[in-house]
Amino acid sequence: MTALVIAEHDNASIKPATLNTVTAAAACGGDVHVLVAGQGADAAAQAAAQIAGVSKVIQADGESLKDGLAENVAAQVLAIAGNYSHILFPATAGGKNAAPRVAAQLDVAQISDITKVDSPDTFERPIYAGNAIATVQSADGVKVITVRTTGFDAAAATGGSAAVEKVAAAADSGKSRFVGREVTKSDRPELTAAKIIVSGGRALGSAEKFNEVMTPLADKLGAAIGASRAAVDAGYAPNDLQVGQTGKIVAPQLYIAAGISGAIQHLAGMKDSKVIVAINKDPEAPIFSVADYGLEADLFTAVPELVKAL
Amino acid sequence: MKVLVPVKRVVDYNVKVRVKSDGTGVDIANVKMSMNPFDEIAVEEAVRLKEKGVVTEVIAVSCGDAKCQETLRTAMAIGADRGILVETAQELQPLAVAKLLKALVDKEQPQLIILGKQAIDDDSNQTGQMLAALAGLPQATFASKVEVSGDAVNVTREVDGGLETLALTLPAVITTDLRLNEPRYVTLPNIMKAKKKPLDTVKPEDLGVDVTPRLKTLKVSEPPKRGAGIKVPDVATLVDKLKNEAKVI
């Protein structure tokens, strides 16, 4: 029994989500291999070989894998899928994109967003925006899984010494072409890997105010910035900052929600945070029901005061 | 060109579901049901493409029991031209739905299939990608912008870290994200009109698809509850608590 983890990487390095996925793969009970599919990804493959608990790295390198097109990544996984009992992707935008293609072509069910491995064929996963946890058992020969990274500790990034085996890159599908990317430039920690997150909601009122109020707090704490769906829909913050059921799922040490009422869809994305602080002037805001520390105050005075007091 | 839009009947997004005390599932008796919000965005996008003259026919499909007809009528009230109900009392999992849709794609030959990126009940986020794989089609998931030109479609996608744009050769599968559009309000005259639009019913057997579930739900339980927190009177107390009690800063 061997599990294959599909690495999330940028060719130069391995993204933290990969480490949590390795832990989930190890919990399935067998050896753990990692596939690094990319172009010029030697450095990422070397980094994957260092992850504790990984016994082999498979590196597929070629033009077709440069931009992570789902069609080609899935074809790459399928080319080696026969060797594995479990195939695990992190539940990132990239993992969610490719995993179901692999499952469908293997004619197996996919188990999405697992938060716990009960046994090699039984897994726990949240449903209904995390308002219920389903325990599901798969009867299929191969388990194709996406892993909710907040459900598993990160494997140690060093300590391993796996061999790297190179394989030929899958052919391009010819039906999908990468055109361009607009990356949000930021020196801040990545939202899903940050220890502290400060998140703003609709109460901020404008993109300018959102920046003016939230940025100094994030700077002071070395935190990532998040946002509620309402703030993203209103254009106060870019889409990749959205925390919630259909956005990013986060579980930092400290989550500070300012001007966020706490719709169930938002709570679904952050309620596993270790400590939650809510700043809201509405005493009835549902966010207070999950907050360890609630401060009933106008965020426009409380947040700058907080920045000064830190 | 034809567009196929699959729509799912789910518990309304405003309803907070309760886990049944015997752990067999969630209690959905007498709760409000609606079209999955992402599917509503998919229907709206298809109808807008028709209004722009890019598309000639919008076909809505729903898989499930007879009540899914309501969801199809809603899709037709937004502007879909006709509906297909794949009727079954069986619990349907994403792989089964993808196979049913693949059979309909073979039959109807749409150039575009637009789906919601995930259903808000099982939160699987699988069906669109599975359909694309089974039908051998390219895919663009989590779309925030769709532009059809000739036999290709450019799709801007919401991904980790920002946006990316792909060019797909038609036919293709697209799944919608929240920012793609804001679905219109359905008006009474359009609801009346929708009642007269054609709605066909087929069975999975007619399509030659085995929909037996592959995953067995052993139990459904309540998530762990967070302990009740406290209200702090001012910023100074908050900082003190974070430093000395929670020790997170």
C-alpha cells in the first residue's frame, strides 16, 4: 500500500499545503511518494525529497506542466496512478481543479476536503459549510482524496532523504492554453499558512478604508490579511483574500475579525482558528458566538487603538 | 450554439442545518430548498450569452427526485429555454451525476457546459471537472469572466494568489465562482412563462448509467463546539488577554 501526494509548488519551492497533505497520506498507513509536476522544478523536487516521511519523489518536468493545466496534470497523475492505493491532493485551487479528473478517469469516487483519516478506507469530511461532519467509507480500489490542510499538522520540511526519480512529462492536451496571470503582489505571509490573520468585513466601507485600517494592524502583527465575502464582493479586497466556505479555509493561532458580522459561510472558513477575536459594534453579531474575546466597539477607533497598544 | 446548465436543488443557503440525533444525516424535512447559488450564477451567465447573441439555446438539467422540477422551472424563469429532469430516488454522488451529464452531452452536443463550482450541501467541488474528464473536454473552473470568440472561449479564473486566464477550444466545461455575475431577480411574468416551457423527464436507465453510490456515509455528527468566549471592555484588556492569557502575541 503506497500513497501518492501531488505537490503544490512553484518550481522553486514546495508550498506548505504539501506538508499537511504528506501527514494525511502517512495516516493512510503505507509509504508516501510525492509527485512534482512542473517545468524546471529541480529545486522543488529536491525540497520534496527532504520532507520527513517521504520515501520517493517522482519528478515530471516539461513544457506541458509549466502552468499547471488541469488536463495535463491529471494525465501525469494517471500515467503513474496504477502503483498507488491512495492519491492525495491538497484542497487548494490547483488540487481541487485536477483531482476530480483523475478520479473520474479511474472510475472512482473522490473524497473531498478530508479532515481526518479514520482508517485506510474511512475518512471524515465537513459538509454543509462545516455544520456537520460526515464519516464516509470508500469501496473503490483507489482512493482519490483532497486534503483540507487545516485538519492535519505539517510534516517536517527537513529530515527526509528520498530518491528523486525522473519520468517523462505527459503530452499536452492541445485543448487548453494558458494565457496569463495576475498575481496579487504581497510581502505578507500566505493566508492559508499564516500564524496570525486580520480580516475585514463590509463595515470597512471602501477599499481605501480597508487598506487604511487593516494594513497597519497586519504590519504590526506580521499577519496575513483576509476578508469576508461581503468585503470582496464590494471590491474592498481582492478575491483571493476571501475566507469562508467557498473561499480559503484557515486555522491560524490568532484570527482577528473586524467589522465582520459572521455569516455561517464565513464562520465555516475560520472557526477552527486557535484564538478568535471579534471587533464589532453590533452586540448581536453572530461572530461573537465563536469569538474567544469579543470587543463591542467601532472598528474605526478600536483598530487604530489596538495598533498603538501592541 | 447550445449551452447545457446543470442545476442542483439544495437546502437554502440561509438555513443552518441540524444533524439528526441518530447520526444518519442532517434533518432536511420542512426546510427551505433552493437552487444551488453557484448554479444560479451558471444559468445567469448562459442566459446573458444568449442575450448577447452568442448562444441560441440554453438547456437546464437537474438530476434527482421529482421536486427538482421546481429548480428547473426557476432556471427557465431566469431564461433557460427548456429543461431535462433525470429522475431517480437514488442518492446521487458527483461521479454518478457526471456520468449522467456526459450521456446528455453526447445526446445534445452543447458547445458549452456551465456548472456551479460546488454545491453548498455536500461541498464536493467535483462534478464539472469529472464531466470534463469523462467527455474528454477542456475545463476552466472557478470562473470570474467568460468571453466566447469563434470556436474558443477565454476564461478568467479565481485561483490562489490572484487570477489566471485560460483559452479553451470549444466544446468546453466551465464552473462558476461568485464574482462571475449577479443573477437577476426572477419576475412573476417570467415565472408564468417558465411554466409553459418544455420539460422532459428521463431515467438513469434510459441513459445507460449506473448511479449506485460509491461512498457509504457511516455517520454524520455535529462538529466540535467552540467554548463560549468573553466580552472585553476595552482595547487594553484585549491586548492584556492576548499576551498573558491566550499567549498568541
